[in-house]
Amino acid sequence: MSLARPKKDRIPPTESSAARRVRLDTAGARSLVSLIVRGGVDSVRAARRAVPHLARAAWVVARAYSAGGRIFLVGAGTSGRLCAQEAAECWPTFGVPRGRIDSIVAGGRPVLWRAVEGAEDDAMAGRSAIRMHRIDANDCVIAVTASGKTPFVLAALRESKRQGAATILVTSNPRPACSPAPDVLVVLRTGAETLTGSTRLKAGTAAKLALNAITTAGMSLAGRTFGSLMIDVRPTSAKLRERARRIVMELCGVNERTAASLLARSGYEPKTAVLMRRRKVSPAEARRILRDCGGFLRAALAGHGIGHKKAQNAQNAEDVS
């Protein structure tokens, strides 16, 4: 008796076998490593092809954040762990207040260290998580599922849409099982995995690139960078305090001692410290100017208000629409 085969169109690309089958169990170490690394090249190519959609996603994130909304990254398994890492990194990197960018992971925090069987299949838990966080029309939800079929993630996405939140879906499946459609669909065409079904490989690498692009571009568009500098860095360690001093030294043309003094007076806010020195104002006045400029240091240094920056952003938004 022959075994029934699932219909091809029901198999996500991440679960299909590579056209040219590779015998991983008989290959040498060098061949195995080379094959896996070449798969990473496929991930980069997939992310590059998705740049227009990633740009739209970044604008959605920037608009929600700038309007006072929160950003949530939702995933399960590998995707969930990537979401948790990305959200956690945004606080020290961009000085994002606690709770403004957060992750929702199927199975909760324990899955960051070990697998929780069945968590990704719990659609009700996905809906409940969105309600528990009181996600609403001010917020933005970025859902990540390599297969495009994960019940927890898709249920969370649908509930977010129902609550009026802006929605983004990142997937390696060109035909994800999501309805209604998200505001932005980012398809990373990574194809079959080197180890069939192991989405921590090509799909995971591409998803990491996509999340890096969306959050970094989104926070830059929201005024959380200056040039290539981490202007809103939270100096929570010796390394980050040194980085903050270098930023102030570079932008103000001062020595290390003066930079340290400016940072101390500013409450270790590099952006405030730079504006204090360059505009010759108090910490309180520097913060007021920054508020008036929507947090954009370049506009604050040039004496422009937030209206100028909004107009510039509106023009830039047309370039990616």
C-alpha cells in the first residue's frame, strides 16, 4: 500500500525538500558548512528582493511610534525568539521607553530557553495575548511566521487587525493563510531549507535581516538616530557609556572630560547633551526644543520645528509608496 502524499500547494516552501537532494548524513564537515553558509546567501537575496515592502513596513512602524503608539513583535518558536531579541535590543539601542516596543511569544518567556510543545498551535492564546496587552488603533503589530500558517501568530494578527492596529506580516510563504490581509506583507522567498523544515536556517536568517531593517529604519525615521550614530543610546554598561562619550565628543568637538560632564548634566542623554553644547542651553531647554522638533536632533540644531520635519517625512513617504 502506498502512502498518500499531501498536495503540493498545501506544503509551505519551508517544508519542501530541495530539488537537488543533499545527503547531509554522508557529507564531510567542510561540505556541510559550505552548504549551510551558501544558504545564508539565499537569505540575503530574499531580503534584498523584499526591500520595497520592508520600506513600507518601516514607515508604518515610524508613524505608529511617532504618534505615541506601541510596537509589538509576535512570533512562535524560532520566529518568537527572534522577535524577543529584536524588541529587547531596541531599548538600549534607540532609548525606547520600556513598553513602547515589546514582544509576544507563543508559550511565554520560557520558550526563550526551551521549546514549549503545542504553544504555536494555540490560536486562542494568540487572540488572548493581543487583548491582554490592550492593543488598539494607536499600535502596530509585526507578526513573524516562516511557514505562513502558525495558528498562534495568525490569530494574533487577525485580532490586532480587528482592534484597528496597523499590521505587518513577515513570512517565507508567498501564500500565507492570513485573512484579512495585513497592511504590509513582507515575503522572504528563501525556498526549501538545507535541512528540510528547519526554519532556524535560511528563513530565520532572512527574518532576522528583515526585523533589523524594519526596526532600525523605523526608529531612524522616528528621529532616534543622527547620521550613523546611536544618538539615543541608553548607556547602561561601561561599553555603552564609552560610546555615548564618543558620540558627544564627535558631534561637539570636545574632549572626553567635557563630554562626560555634559552627559552627567543631561542625565546621560546624548541627544540632550549635544543640543546643550551646540545651542548653549540648559538641559530643560534642550529637552523642550527636542520635543518641539519631534525628537529630531538635526531639526533641533537647525532651529526647525516639528512641522518642517513632518513635511520632509511626508515627502519621503511618497518615495516608498
